[in-house]
Amino acid sequence: MSVWCRRLRYVWLNGRIVECENAKVHVLTHALHYGSAVFEGIRGYWNGSNLNIFRLRDHMVRLVNSAKLVGFNLGYTVEQLVDATIEVIKANNFKEDVYIRPIAFIGEGGISLDITGMPVEVSIAAFPFGKYLKAEGVKVKITSWRRIPSFSVPVMAKASGIYLNSIVALREARREGYDEAILLDWRGYVAEGSGENVFIVRGGVIATPPITASILEGVTRDSVMRIARDEGYTVEERDITREELLVADEIFLTGTAAEITPVLEVDGKPVGDGKPGPITMRLKEIYQNIVTGVDVRYKNWLTPVY
Ligand code: PY5
């Protein structure tokens, strides 16, 4: 039995709800060999009476766009993918916080690198999930591995193959005792974390790298920019130098899995006084209130399941 089937009962696979044990692929699956897959990470938050999925439609739009960038067609509309997500959560009857992992991949189409006409498979799985990174804050290393540039691969796509870059970067950081890696882009400017976008605060001004720094255009990044601007902060999308990380008042990471995670140390040096900063904590609190539906100002970001 797959260890996953202890955490979930049903999976949505190619248009149908199937038993977890039957959500399988062959070892010669194209995507397993070449990383020819695109995926999403989405969270659903249980607030005691309903499960609200955060920015579900925006994630599915990115999934469809990722496939387009890699060069294949998902075969499902955004609306169908939204409905399928709700269907699979209902089938499992989850009444707790979940992580949702849709993936579209090239299936059994041979070993050619030409994916033209190869079969595309789509699955959506959801499972109970807690914290991804230490909620109190993380120690990061500026890794020696650079973020794959967008002139080599369309890095705007959340494509599986690109994650080898994140895997080696995080491996290096963890081996040396850090919690997370920050990758610089090919020019040497700050790109992002292994699975998160990066924000810094200097003199009350918030800044985050632009999409021209080979980053994934994060949904949480977009949400945080909106929230911060609504709170009256100035938010700049601009290149950030490595040295700015070392003199920033605050640094935080954003991502679906990581949510808003304070950075306490960079390369062994404390960020500010080494404790989570006030702006980081304020944004974290607002974000928490939004995803649980307490802050109704951003209610259109939530899709209730039940
Ligand atoms: N950058 C990278 C490389 C990412 O993998 C992610 C998300 C982000 C940025 C943030 O994007 P978003 O805010 O849209 O989530 N990472 C996934 C996640 O679910 C997978 C992490 C293992 O957070």
C-alpha cells in the first residue's frame, strides 16, 4: 500500500474519482524521466465550519499557463479543474487544513524528447497538511547554486524539471545546518527561495524581486503585495542585491506551503535583531485572518468547499 493512502482515500485522475491505491503510473512514464510535468500547490483552510480554498482559480490559471509554456495542452478548462478540486475534497470529506497538489504530466508516450501528440494525464490530490517551514522563522543560506535563468527554461512555468534546481539548493543548505536556501539569479541578484518568493523591508519600504529575476510569479507574493499596499506600505518590485539581504531590517519568505515565514538569519548573520520584524508579523497576522475567512475584505480570494 502507498504511504499516501493512509492520508487520503480518493484522488481525481483524468476526469474520475479513483481509489487512492489506483492512482498509479508506470515506471516508463515520460514525466518521471524528463520532468515533463507542471503542477500546483494550493491550500485549503478549515475554519471550524467550512473549508476555504485560497485563490483556487488563480492557481489553476497558472497551471494552464505552465502547460502552455512547456508546450502541451491540459485538456481541461480552469473551471473544470476548479470543480474537480472541490469534488475530490468532498469525496474525502476533509474537515481540516489541506494541501492540494494538481499535476499534469506527459504519460506513456515513449522516450522521445518530442512530446508532440503524447498523452497528457492530469491528477488532483489533496491531503491534510500543517506547517511547511518553522513558523517562528528560518535560517537561510545564500546557496552556491544559481536559479535557472528564464533564457534556458520558461521558469515562469511551475514545471517539475525546474525543481531539480531547488532540490540541490536546499540539499546544500540543509547539509550545512540551515533551514532554507535563497538562490541568486544568473546576474547575481536575489531570485527566490527553493520553494518561496523573497521580500525584504528596509526603512519601512517593502521590496521583492521582479519577474525578470527568473522567479516563479507566486500567488502568495501577489497576495502579500496587495495586502501590504492596502495597509499603506510602499511595495517595490525591483532587483535586490545580495548585500541588501545582509543589511535588511526584515526579510520574509512567501509561498503557499511556507505562507509568510520570517527569516531570522542569512549566512549566519542575524536579520535586524534576529527576531521576526513588526511588518512581517503584521502581514502574517492579516494573511492568517484572510485565509480563514475572518477578514472579509478579501473574501473573493476564497472558494468554500461545503
Ligand atoms: N517560488 C518557488 C520556486 C516555488 O516553488 C513556490 C511555491 C513559490 C515561489 C511561491 O509560489 P506560490 O505563492 O504561488 O505558492 N512552492 C510550492 C508551494 O506549494 C511547493 C513547495 C515545495 O508553496
